[in-house]
Amino acid sequence: MTGYICGVNLLPSTGEFTYDTIAYLGQRATETSLVSINRYANGGPLAGIGSKTDYSVAVDNLQAEAPGCTTVAIVAAWFGSSTDVTACKIYPSTTYINGTFQQAGGGVDHWRCSGLTQSSSGLIAIPQVSGSFIYGGTPSDQSIVRCFQDLKARGFRTVFYPFVLMTDANESWRGEITYLGDDISSAATAAINAFLGSAAASQFTRDTTNLTVAYSGPATDFTYRRMILHYANLCVVAGGVDLFLLGSELRGLEIVRGPAWTKAGTTGGDGKVTWDYPFVAGLMQLADDVRGIFDAAGLTKDAAGPHNLITYSADWSDWMGVQHAGENGQWPHLDQLYAHENIDLVCFDNYLPLSDWTTGGGGLDALYWNAPLPTVWPPSTTEMNGLGLSGSPTLYSLDYLKANIEGGEKFNWYYSDGTNAGIGLDPNGTDLRVSLPQGDRLTQSRNPYAADQQLLANKQLRWWWNNPHQAIYDAGDGNGWVPHGPNTEWVPQSKSITFAEYGCPAADRCTNQPNVFYNPAAAASATPYWSIWDRGAAGGYVPRRDDEIQLLALEAIYEYWVTDGHNATSAAGVKMIEPAFMSAWNWDARPFPTYPQRTDVWGDAGNWPSGLWLDGKGPFLVPPVPDAPPAPSLSATFPMLSGQGWSIHYRPAFATDVAAHVSGRESRAAKISVPLWEIELSFDLLRADIAADLQMIAGFFGSMAGQSGAFTFPVPPELGLGATFACRFADDVQDPEEFMRQLHTLQSLKLRTVKQ
């Protein structure tokens, strides 16, 4: 993973002292004693005996494993209570309401956030499911300040990223918060303004002794402006940050229209057009307020540094414009924000697709692998699929992934219907369970863009940066969706574009749909189009894990924009893509392998294998040792891997003769007196970079695969079968490539007994 990770987002975004360099003890109101809460990587679940906190261990690991990483974004969450903006509160909270905190070195302390402690009245409790909180608490102010100070001391560039986690029943995506009534109304504007709230910069007082910020407004004023202005002041307490985000991916709020909205918009005295989007106006006001807070504290903008910059990160799906139902067009609703004087970068979370790779051979991308690239835009239907690649088609081609950064879906062509139908049998006839696409994505019925429609193509970053923009819509004149009206306020090449987030889940075919994630607790849980699901060790199906394609995607994005010469610079010296703040999602402050092993502590640990976490997933798989040792004799024992735990399942398998009688009854007789046993090993945390362990097991398999000889495997004495089984590899892992795939994706390896 070294060399192509220049920035990361630090998670989990929750945990009262997860980001702290100081060890803490905590006791909830329902508990009877103080326990260590941020040193799980040291000692047992209660001891916390190590000198380093989990955060410190995790960042040590980051520096060791990704020495090219220069930027860390601290992600800190408040919570959203509803997707209905009229009912949605944005609030901080803790899982220790009325509980106690103490520094491990002694001295009672408090969870502090925006003038609140765990004992404050009016706190909204974080929901629980089956007795467990769905999230940890908001990180305490003092832990965030100390985290920033530590990152700066280590030499990192810093970003502050305020985040909204939804606590509604579906654990929805924050982008779903919206106005549910008819917009283009004063009621819609009033609802957006109430959500933003009336918190003013003058109501916040910085406390440099306790490393927190007080708020003089109502304690239960749980609104968006309070969150943002609180954190702007907290960043001042921390000595400033290089980039401050006003939030991200609030798509459902951005697109709410006020009463003055029309297709044509309003043309100002400068001849530029704007539209009435009250939340976008609210973000512009927040940018002004945050700039005022920074400037008053002496933290003035330094674009060259870069230091003390401000931006908002849009979702990849609508960063360049929004389409309103029934309006037959697309409007660049964020252009007035991007052009605003106190927004310093154009920013979006980049989860644009890098492939369209089906099961059963790859589909059209494999078919058009060698076809010439289009020579003009928009390309004709006969040219739009060409990739211009050489060699054999494979998803695991860095050149293929790079070709889809400025090419392929959402650049040359689009699917008009690309939804997911859940998990089912592969329609391409492979007998696999896959994440099923629907509509024209299922049939790969691709649609070309028309002339002057670059604004509709999400990947047209280069065109977007170099050109003025107009709204595109059907005016009823027979010309269809074409540009209309004056230009927006965006000035070509005036500001750099950056990616507050980018990445892929470690799931099969993740580059088809990088934006989805597997989390069974959330309604939005999904895996990428065409991705394969395998039978899990505990029954049912689980997403097929694939670290290699996840890391290839990160490498492709970094190399394409940073080292391959595709970036551009204006005559004024403005870079098209600013790599300084390109931050991969994500690195966790809960250090690997403690997270995800400690499922008793963290309820999201089961999402780690196929999730977007980078901790513990790089670098690439070490190939088998070429000169494998000779096949072992029966006395050879399956190698145990030092420090690597696995779950082991033993299943008996009987063979039975069945005789059917005229009466309809059946009689059965066992063919063998004792069962054969199947042993399944689930490699949960095998690391590819532990060369000695991996080479040991790979070499062992290389010597045993296809052999009639057997080897022994230890079994628990309670099975009553002696100390070992005589085993061989199961039929489905006789092939070395299949073995290495299973080993790499950290799924399961099956052995079967030869004799009892």
C-alpha cells in the first residue's frame, strides 16, 4: 500500500475518546466499575495496560504501512434523527449519559462537546438494538484537539471533516435528508432555514484550558449551524487546520428549491445566472462565518501552503448538477457555491465507477478491450465502447481501471436504469449468487451522450474545469436537452478540484460500484453490481472479499492524477486536481488486528472484511514459493500460523443407502460405521505482508495439491477422535489458483479426513 496513498480519512468518527492520545477509563450509568475504553490493543478487555492508546497505535501503523501518506482527515460525527428535514435534529451525544470518565493517570474528566457533558439535561440518547448502541458517542472536544496536535507533530497535513450519522430506524444515508413536501415554496425555504438554525459566531467561546468550546445559545439547539460553527472554533483551539469541510453529501438538502426557482433562473447584474436553492445559500453563509472565525484568530487563508482553506464536499452523483423530477433537464446547482469567494476548492466524494465488468467473461468491456478509443466527443454508438487496450482482458488490469477514469460509463455513455435487485442466481448462467443489476445495466444497453451534454457526464472533470457552464434542459422547442441561458458564476480554471473521499470496498467487482458498502444493519447496505456472494462458514451467503481489486483501484486513481501526467495547470498556476487533499476512505483509529477481532467491543467489526477499511489489507498477495518442498509424509502436520487466529468448524458427513418400499416407507442403512469429517478453516485476519507465514502455507499446499498422500491436522479432544485427523485438501481446493484465491480473500479453506 506504500507509495500511492497520499491521504486518509480517519474513522470511526465516533467513540468518546477513540481519537485521544491520553488513556481514559469510563463507566456507564448501568455499569459498576471503571474500565479502560481506548486501549483495547494493549492487554485484555478491561486491563488497558499498555502505555499507548489505540489511536496512537493505529497512526503508528499508518506511518509504517503507508509512508507516502501526508494528509489525515479527522472525521467527527454528530447524529441526524430523521430524513424529514422538518423533524431532523443534528445533535452530539454519548453512550455514557450520566456516566463517569477518568484519565487512566488519575483525575475525573468529562466528555465535552459544545458546552455539553455527559450529565447535561436534554441530551438525545443514541438508539440501541438488542442492548447495544448502534454507534459510539461523538468524539469529545479535548480528544479531537489532542488528535490534531499529535498529527501535526508527526508532520501530517490536517483536515477537519464534520460528519452526520443517521439514527432513524433504517440508519439511512445523510444524503436522504430532504424536504418531503412540495418545494419551490416558502415553506421549503423555512424548513431548510430551521434545519440550519440561527446559531451565530458570537455565541461560541473557546476554552483553551479544557480544550473545548462553550455555546451560549439554548443547550438543546440541535441544528446544523451549531455543529459547523462549534467545530470551526474547536479547530482554532487546535491551532488551525489545513482544510475545513462544511460537511458532505447532503444531496437531498442541496436540491430543495425555494419559491424563486425557475428553469431559467435569475440573471444578476454581472450577467451570470443563479437559482434559488436555500441550503446552498446556507452553505455560502457558513463559509463566510467560518472564514470570519479563522481570520479573527489569525488563521488567514494560505492557498500556496495550503493552510486554513474551506470547502464543502458534494456527492459524486450530483457534484456537477441536479435533475429535478418532471423538469426534463439538469441544473448546475452548486456552481454558485463553488464560485463563492470563501470556498477555496471544488470538492466531491469520488466514488465514480472504474469498470463495467460482468460475470461470465466480463461483458462488453472484454469484447471491446482492443477496439480503438473514441476520437471525438460525443462518440458515436459504434465508437463509444472502445477501450484501446492491449493484452488479454482482465478486471485486474491497472490500465483498464485508468482507462475508465476519463472514459467508459458516465464519460462516453450512461445507463438510464442502473438499480440493484438484491442477491440472486447469476443471469449469465454461472450458477453463482451475485448482486443483481436491473434494467439496461443488466442487458448492458448503453446510451451515448449528445453534443454539448458534458455537464450530464459525471466524469467530465476536465471539461467542467476548463469551461463555463449553462443549465441543460428541454425548452419544448424540439431540440431536446441542450444548454440554455446565461453562464453560471463558475469561472473556468479558477479553483482546483479535490476528492475529500475516494476508494472502493474490498468486495468482488468493487470497481463497478465503488460507492456501496455492506452493512446488514443499514437499509442502504449493498454490494457492487455483478459482485459474487459465497456460502459463509456459518451458513447463508456473504460478499466475496477481494483486497487486490480494492488496492488496484486506489493505485489507479492516484497514479492517473498524480504521476501519469494527466493533471493540468492553468496559466495562473492553478492545478486542475489538487492531490494534497485526496483522501482515501478509510483508516481506522481502532488498530488492526484488535479491530476487527474484538467483536465484543465493536458492533461493526463484521463489516470489515469486504468494507472500505485499508488497515490490514495491503499490500498485494505474495505469490507461492516457486521451488516448493517435496510432498510431506503422513506425519506432516498442517502449518499453524504464528499470531493468526482462525475459527474452525468440524462437520460429520455420513454415507447412507436408501431403500424405497411399495408402501412408501423407506429404510436406511449406513455405508460406514463412523463419519468422515469435514474441517473448515476461516482465515479472518491473515495478512498478505507476513511473508514467512504466507509462503509457509502456500508452499505446503503447493506440495500437497493433487497428491494422494495425506497430512495430519490437530483436533479438539472433546470430539473423541484422538489428537489428529489424517487429512487431504477437499476437492474444491485441489487447484492451486483456487487455493490462493481463497487464501487471499480470507474466506475459507476446506480439509477432509482420509480415515478415522
